Amino acid sequence: MAILNLALNARDATQGKGTITIDTAARRLSQEEAELFRIPAGNYIGIRFSDDGCGMEAALVEKIFEPFFTSKVAGSGSGLGLSMVYGFVQQSNGAITVESAPGRGTSFTILLPEVAAPPDDPPAPLPPGPAPISQESRIVLLVEDDPDVRRTIRRQVSGFGHPVVEAENADEAMILLEQLKEVRMVLSDVDMPGTMNGFGLAARVQAKFPHIDLVLMSGQNVQPPDGQADTPLLRKPFTDADLLIHLRPRNRKATP
């Protein structure tokens, strides 16, 4: 899916009249190089997508991986393709870079860790265990009024391959949910300024968007109000392992 999204993006940039080049190469990153990409040093496979299309201004390049951002005309793109690519690369412990300039085309380079070929004789199957946590990528609405905390949690969620949309309070979150039908999970703080706190938001979401999973977060020992005892609650600060468990899809109600 990542390769397809990049290929379609290059096709649109050339408007069907240019050249798209896809090449691969083995690459070994030194410690210094790896720090630039924020990944461990070692062996990687590089996949580069280049086109000679219209290119982009630097301001567009900075936003290109943000969910729902698109430079295309209204109705011709959802703005999710490149954010999904970014999520896949992060989930795969890799990196992605983009180089572009107006009139000079665009190049995306993906670096994925090199893995050894599987042995000829596969190992014996493991005994039955608990079902694995789903890693299906889905849009998460993060509701948190503290910008530093929001930035940290966004990095954690994105690291598991989920694009993140942000809101500072419950009122803003409800507006976004009305506009962005692709959201599949709300991760919200309990204590927030505005007309309602996290529990109030949870009640509104469960009533109006029953197909959306919701998890609350708090650094305090809070007691849920009547009727919300089953609402999942993450205690801050939480580990990646704790977050991963709560990112698992639970809601099986039909999407409208």
C-alpha cells in the first residue's frame, strides 16, 4: 500500500506526461547518518520514488505527511495517502525523506531495515496463545490541552503506524468528528478547559458516534460517573506497551 500511494502521488504530480523512476539499493547507515534519520545504525534497503513533475515549495514539503493535508484541488484527494505511508514506515522502524523544488520534481526515499531470509525449514509452530494485537492503521483523534504532552503522545501513537489528528479540547474534538468521518478512535484527556471534560466528551461520542473507540487518559485517580464505568482509562504517564493495548480495536458496531 505504501508503494502504491507513492506511485499514485508521483503520477498525479506529472499529470500523466512525465517520467516516474523507482529504484532500490542496499545501504549501510553509520551512527552519524542514522542519527540524522532518527533510526538505529545498520543495514537498510532504500526505495526511491522520483518524478519530474511540478515539485513543491518548502512550506508544502514541511506539511506533506500531516493527516488530511493535500495540495490537490478539492475533491481529488483525501490527504491521507502520504500520512499512511509515514505511519507504515514508522511502524516498520524505518525512515522516509522527501526532496522537492518547484519545477524540479520530487523524490521520496524510504529506508527499511534489512532482514535475513527465512530458513529453508520453518520452525515448529508456537502453541496457541492470546490473539495478537491488531496493527491495522486507523485515524486517531488525540484530545489534549497541554501542547507538550500532546506532542509526546502523538509521537507514541504515530510510532505504532496510526495517523493522528489533534484537538485542544472537547468542543474542538466534536467539531472535528463531525467533519472527519475517517476517525476511528478518540484518545482524550479527562481534565480539560471548555464546556465539558473527558467524561462529557466520552458520553457525546458514545451517543453520536457509537462506531468509534474511545479511551480516556488522566494523571489523577479519577472516578468515572454513572454509566461510564466501562470506559477505558489510561493512567499518565503510560508506557508504549500500555498504549498499544488500548489502541487495539474493540468496537465492532457498524460504521455509518
